[in-house]
Amino acid sequence: MDTDELADYIEQNSNVKTVWMEKVIAHLNEVNDHRAPAKRWNKAIIQHQADRMYDDFINDVHDKIMMAANVKASDSAQTWANTIEQNEILDNLEESIADTEFGDDEDADDEE
């Protein structure tokens, strides 16, 4: 399962993406409010940044699953799904994201 397939699987079987995007967009809007008016991002840029952050998150999750569960990107989607279910990965991700608070993130201020 590659990262795109994992992202699709997560989106179809959990609310991880929805909660992630709500929190990240709220954070990016807060950071944006502190920018000088001439340097503020429009909604499209904020959405693009949120999408990028989510893609990075999915890549990290993909790598961690491969390392921790000893699965390969070339393994079947069913093998990945079984591993995800057996290790309650979606439940853990949902809990983790629900508890996540985005604070001062230097990267968000520096990217334009």
C-alpha cells in the first residue's frame, strides 16, 4: 500500500482527515491573523498549506506503520488493512489527533 492508498483508506474508514483539517486550518487562520495585512494568506493558500501538512502526516504514518508492523509498501492493501485493524491504528490516530493542539509553529510563519 502506498501513501495515496493509505490516505484513501484512512479517509474511508475514519474521521482522521476531517478532524486534522479542522484543527490545522484553525491554527493556520490564527497564525495568519497575526501577519501584517499585506502578508496575509488567502483561503486557497491556507488550504494548500493544510493539505501539505496532511500529506506530510500521512507519509509519517505510512513510514511508522511499515517500521512498527513490519509491512512493506509492496504488500497488498488487504495485508495493510489487516495490520491496521489488528493494531487499532485508526483508533489510535483518532485519539491522538483529538488530543493534538497546534501551537506556535515556526514553519507556518516562514512559508509563503
